[in-house]
Amino acid sequence: MTNSNKALNYGQIEQIKQLITVLIDTHENLKHQQKLLLSIPGVGELTAAKLQTSVEIGTYDSVSFVFVHAGVTPR
């Protein structure tokens, strides 16, 4: 991969990150879910966003069950 391709890919990644941030910030439910996920020690914005896209958070009784399902915490 050439340096110009790396720069292009990095730019695309940054655009996607910005779009995800805007999406979360403009939808109250997603913003609330993110706030709950970020309250867990060790969870940053990237992990929270990944969980929001891969797990139906509202179907769990507890956020800890979300993490067990996602495989990021021991049972």
C-alpha cells in the first residue's frame, strides 16, 4: 500500500468516525445508550459505538449482560 492510499484510508476512517459521532449526538436514544456504556470503567467511545451497532442493548435487563453477550467481560 502506498503512502497516498494510507492517507486516503485514514481520511475515510476519520470521516466515518465523525458521521458516527453526529448520528449518536442527534438521536436521544443512542446518546442515552452511549452515556450508560461510557459509565462502565474501561469503555471508551469506540467500544461503546461498536456495541451499539452490534448488540440490541434495549433487550437486556442489565448493561453487564450486554458485555457478556459481546464477549468483552467474563461471565
